[in-house]
Amino acid sequence: MPSPIGHAIGAVAAALPAAGRESPVRWRAMVWLAAFGMAPDLDLLFGRHSMETHSVGAAVIAAALAAWCRLPVAATRARVFVATLLAWLSHPLFDALGTDTSEPIGVMLLWPFSSEHVAFVPVFDAVSRRYWLPGFVERTMLAIARELVILAPLLLASWWWTGRRGSALRRGQS
Ligand SMILES: [Zn+2]
């Protein structure tokens, strides 16, 4: 599974075009989207890691709450819903694309429809939480570097595309 940094970058990259440039404050929107991208791992606190929070069902619930509270992520409720849904969903998808070393392998992606764990081809290195093992810092740094190489271009593309569409919209209005 990717690190929290990888999840934050991936969530913003996935959700920014849906939030749109006309979102209230783009930086604040990005912080919220990054938080949504990292939030599923809060399940570590209650011992159900990679289960219900890592699923389509949890993403829909979280996005519905965000839309209901009108989180300052996008200009309309519908956009808040779609953007936070994508941000949350990016987390289990990236986890399913990560090297997993602990059983059960993968995440409960399709909950509540299925409790089966799903894993795809590993693209990201495993980020271990066993900080006491030798080589922990080196391995974590390498894994994060790999995530940055894969995800930073996606974030830049997403930022560029959102900006371009925003200026096209403004040109259309004037
Ligand atoms: Zn996770």
C-alpha cells in the first residue's frame, strides 16, 4: 500500500478536475481532498484495516456526508459529492495496486456488495509500519520516491487540465 503522502497526492490528482477551478478556495479544496484520500487508514485505530473503510460503500457514505455538510471543496453539492467520492475511492484503488504483505491480501473494495478482498497488479511498493526493523527508513524513502515518480505527473496533469478548463469557462462567460 502507498504511504499517506502517496494517498494525499493521488486523491487530489483524481478529484481536482471534478472539484473544478471555480471551487471556493482551491488550496482549501486540495487540503480536504488530500484528507479524504488519507482517511480510510483511520481504520488502523480500530483494528479493521483494509476492510469496510476501503470500499465503494464507505466512499459513497463519506461523499454523501461531505455533500450534505457542503464541504468547501467545490461550488455545488453535486460536485462536492463527486470530488470527495473520487478522493476517497482513490485510496482503496491505490492500495489494491500496492504490494501487500499481510493477509488477507488486498482491500474490501466492493463492500457492502461483497466482503472479498481485492488486489490488482502491484505498482506501488509496500510501506511497512514496522519501524523497528532494520532498513525501515531506506525502504520507506524508496517507496515514497517511487510513488512521487508515478503520482506527481498525474497531479500536474490534473492541475493543468483543471486550470485550462477553468480559463476556457471564464472566456466563455466574458
Ligand atoms: Zn489503506
